[in-house]
Amino acid sequence: MPHIPQTAALLVLALLGALIAQATGLPLPFLIGSLLATAPVAIFATHRLPAGYNFPTNLRLPFIALIGAVIGAQVTLALLASLHDLLPSLAAMVAFVLLAQGLNYAIFRVIGGYDAPTAFFSGAPGGLIESIAMGEATGAHQPTLIAQQFLRIILVITLVPAGLSLWLGYPVGSAGGLSFNTVPVTWPMYPQAALILALGLFAGRALRLPAWQLTGPLIVSAGFALMGQPLALPNWLILLAQLVVGASLGMRFAGLDMPTLRRCLWLSLLSLTLMFALGAALAALLVGPTDQSFKTLFITFAPGGVNEMALIALSLQANPAFVTLHHIFRIMLTVLLLGFIAKRLNKVD
């Protein structure tokens, strides 16, 4: 792993931010606190880092896989038996993707004044990497597109748990002291976890699964759980995963100038307000048909990255398997829509 001293220093800073966030009662303190601690470094102090420095992907990857494995451990026979009941929520997700894409395009095109490709791909409610790649191919303005897509994810993972804490009246997730495990942690769990991660990462990449770092280990871990051997790991390991993921997200603000960031920020807040309202309306309609809580359904429609939303669902004990399935479906739908529309954008004035 290159630039070990710099990465270690960033992780120490992230830990400090996490501990401060925990002391102040922020939800998901190890995720949000580490993000808030490293983002200013990315924005204001990149000149103090080595040229071309990026937070190591190989460091983030095993922790994303670990999150997937812990979520997969919560898959049960009862959940599989209820898959036929997911049709209403999956149909609602189709409506969410289409309506959110249309609303966002109007915001970025009319209010933001972006050109058509930049407005369209900035408004994608999923598929961060795919939207950036397709946007580049159709002439979208890359700094703006990158800023809007990363702000979408970062604001969602910050606002959703904070909003739920205010709504419920107490800290949620790890700030509330919740446990991530449903079975006791034993020493044989560690080699079991290593096996699940190795098999899951290999299978996820080989099969080209969406969000393969998460979904591969999730599927393998679910298989173990269904055979009566669910994985359980200590909470400190999940908190470490939050720390690393948060630090890596904060560093993705590198290279953005303040005028671009300010404009993107207020447009992103407007976009997210409408998407949150749309998601809340759909969640309220689905409480009866799906027998899921409003909290779980609201997280299901929150347009963040699948890895980060899975982590939030896990921390809030909001049926993470249900939430993750729908977020993978949302991203697949969005990518298909992006590919279908991309070839026609040059005709849009």
C-alpha cells in the first residue's frame, strides 16, 4: 500500500473525529465523524499530500466485504419465504428511480443551468461510478458531475441518521449503543469470517455482481447462515469498518474548489429534499403492504451508496438484508436507465 505514513495519519485524524462525534452524541459517529474530519484535509490541504495521492482502495475493500458478510449473516429462511411479498416495494422503487431522475434533471438543468449531459448524470439517483463514466463519454462537465454525485452520497449518509435521531428523540445506531450481533461471538468466527470474505470477494468479482465487494461476501455469508452457521463479529470491528469507509469518503472531496463546491452543495440539498419527500411518501404507502417499519422503508428509498446505506441499516437494526436488496435493485435500474438515455442526450437542447 503506497504512502503508508500519510494514510496512517489520516486514519488517526479520522479516529479523533469519530471520538469527538461519539462524545457529542452524533449518530453513526465512527462513519460521520471520520468523514467530517478528513473532508477538510481533502478540500484545503491536498497540497500537503503526495502528488496524486488517493485513499487506498485495497484498504477500504476488505471492510466493505466485512459489512456485506455481517449483513448476509442476518438472512433467514423466513426472509427468503417472504420474497414474494417484495413486489410492491420493488415496483415502488421503479417509480422512485424514474421520478427522481426526472426531478433531478429539471433541478440541475433549469435551476443550476447545467448543460444536458451534466444535468442528467448529476441527477442519477444511483450508480456513482457508472454515471461519472457515462457522463464523461457524453461530454458532461467532470468536476461538477463528480462533486454532485459524491455530495449525494455523503449528504445522505450524514442527514439520514441525524434526521432519524431527531425524529425518534434519541441517538440511533452506534451512538445509541446498539449491538450488531444476534448470536454470541466465538473464536471460530474469525477463520469463518476470513473464509467468507475470500470466497465472497472472488465470487463477486468473477460474476461481476453489482457492488461486488459487498454483495459477494453477503451471498456467501447468507449461505452459511441458512446452513445454521451465522457469522458474528465484535462490534469494534464494525466500528473500524465505519472509520475506514468514512475516511475514504471524506478524501473524495480532493481537488474541488470552493465556488464549485458551494454551488453543488445547495443544488444537492434541493435535490435531496425532493428525493427524501418522494421516498417518505412511498415509504408511508408501503408500511401496510410490506409489513416493514417506516424507518426501514425510508432508509430503503434514501439515495445513498449501497455500501454506506447497508452500513446505516445495519447500525440502525433496520432489516439490513431487505434494505440492501432494494438498494442493489435501485442501482441496477439507474444504470440501465443511464445506458438507455446516454445515446440520446446529444439530441437534447
